Amino acid sequence: PRAASAAPEAALAGGLHRVDVAVVTLSGTRVALEADGPIHFLASHPRVAGGATAVRDALVARDGWAPVPVPYWEWDELGGDADAQVAYIDAKLAAADERAAAAGGGARAAGAPL
């Protein structure tokens, strides 16, 4: 797959916040994968991120990482199939690489420490 390195429960911004998994892709894109359960979404609109989740993503992006949520309903649809889960994460990382390239490499930092 596309990950050059990955660190679970990684601290970003000098430890000011943590992400579920910090990934540096083979292209050098810094990705913050976040497993977002139901609590991350509005009760009235269960597929719309809540305020705290939006702030988290903004802080992660400000620190030069591409926030990539993994919504619980998308993950649940994979039914525990490990191959499907790997393909899903790989597709998320590919999309983050494409967005970083289109933005001029905003979340890219080849060799960036986790």
C-alpha cells in the first residue's frame, strides 16, 4: 500500500493533540487518519461532523497534516473483511495524495517525522 510509515495514537503540534494514526505516504503526504464513531457526528444529522470534530480537523490541517476521517458507517459496510479494509485505507491515502498534489503539496513533507 501507500504508507511509508505509520504511528498509532501519534501526538502532533508538540503534543497539543493526538490523532488515531499518523501516516506518511510514499509520496510524502502527511495524513492524520481518524476513526470517527457516532459521537463525532450531529445527532440531528448523523452524517455531518460535529463542531469538536471540525475543530480537530482544522487544527490538524493547520499543523500541515491532511485530516482523513474514517466514518463508522463506511467502516461498518466493509463487514470485517481485512482485504476490503486495506483497500479502503489505501484509497483514502491515494485521495489525500491527490489533494496534496493539487494544492501544491500543502500536506507534503518528505521524510517528515511522525
